[in-house]
Amino acid sequence: MGTTQLESVPEPKYWHLKTVLSDALDSEFAVGEILPNERDLAARFGVARATLRQALEQLELEGRLQRRRGVGTTVAPPRMGVAVGDAGHAWPGAAPDSWQAVDGAEAAPPAAVARLLGTGAEEAVHTVRRIRRTHGQTVAAELLYVPAASVPGLAAIDAPGGAARARAVLRELQRLQLEGQERSVELGSARADDAKQLDRLPGSPVLVVTTRYSAGGGTAAVAVATYRADTCRLTFGGLLAG
């Protein structure tokens, strides 16, 4: 490959480089192919490695590239559509739920979740960890927070811990009459525990979907789902986001 120098442009240099790199991905590289190392790429385009990293990070955020442990930076396949709409209007765990419960425990939720639930800052709630798989790949990890008041029939003997506790909490939650859902989506960075579930590096870009479930005139549960931003295209009733 020859050396391509970037001309002076009014936009940030890394942004123009991102466009040039995107064109190169389309014309020179196949899906799954490993990119040259940063030193070679920086030399080819005549930019500092810091500028190159900014462009690569932007392309990763846009789903064009993937950084894989022990492999390097590869060309990403097209994003897959993942439905997160409320067409089913059902509790987590109710059919046809595509999530798998993997763990359950009791712990105080993050402050932002506690505010949504209306619980005390140090008040422990049931916490259910779930994962979502599409085409054999884990695309999302979720933490579902359920106050004890929402599942009064849950007996300790029925939920000793782990996945058994998670399934018991979901089962009891479905006894309530669901009144509505409120959902928000924002860009975030993968925490260490979520990154491990998603096979991503900590700090990788993710889409965070927060859902508040209401019943009995209040908030009965809050779910915080972390989706891989590099592989997912979230769909809402036919509309696309991400």
C-alpha cells in the first residue's frame, strides 16, 4: 500500500481520517480481516498515532470495527437488528422472552436505580442478572432490580441463590398486573462485569437501555440492559436506533 497524505481540511483531522479509513474498509478489507498495526496505519496516512486512535475509536463506536482480545482490530460485520420495543407489554421472563437468567442475589442498587424504585439508598433489593443471545452471540447483559415489596410471596426456601433465585423472582414478579413501561436509551461505556459477559474490553462503547416497569401505581422493577454498540442495531416498533 502506498502512503496517503491528508490535506488540510476545516474539520478535525481525526474526523477526516475516519472518512478515509471508512472508504478503505469498503474497498480494501473483508469482514473479519485484521487491520495493520497502528504504527503502519499512522505512517500510511501521515498522521500521529493519537489522531489515528481517535479515528479508530469513532469507527468502533459506529460499528465498523471490532477490537478483539488477543487478535487486534478487525472489520466488523453489519450490525444485527435487536428488538427492544414493548410490543409484548409483558414482565421480564414472560413468554416469548429472549433473555436467559444466570444469577440472582440481594444487594443495594446504584443510587440512580434506587431513585427510580423509590427505595432507600442502602436498602437491598432482589437483583437478577440475565443475558441475551442472538445468532449464538451474547449481545446484551441485564441487571433487573426488584424491591422485596414487589414480590411478597417470594420465600427464601424457593430461591436459595444463583439462577434458581433469579427464576423465582421472575416468576413472582409476573403475578403482578403490569400497568406500563418507560424506556430510555443512552450511550455508555462497558463496566468490567458487563464487558466480561459481552466479551468486550472494559470501557468499550455500549448502548444502555433502562426500563421502568410500573404496577400498583408505582415502580415495581427497573431493568438496566447493556447492549454491544458495535454489533447491535436496536429496533423499536419498526424504527431503528443506534
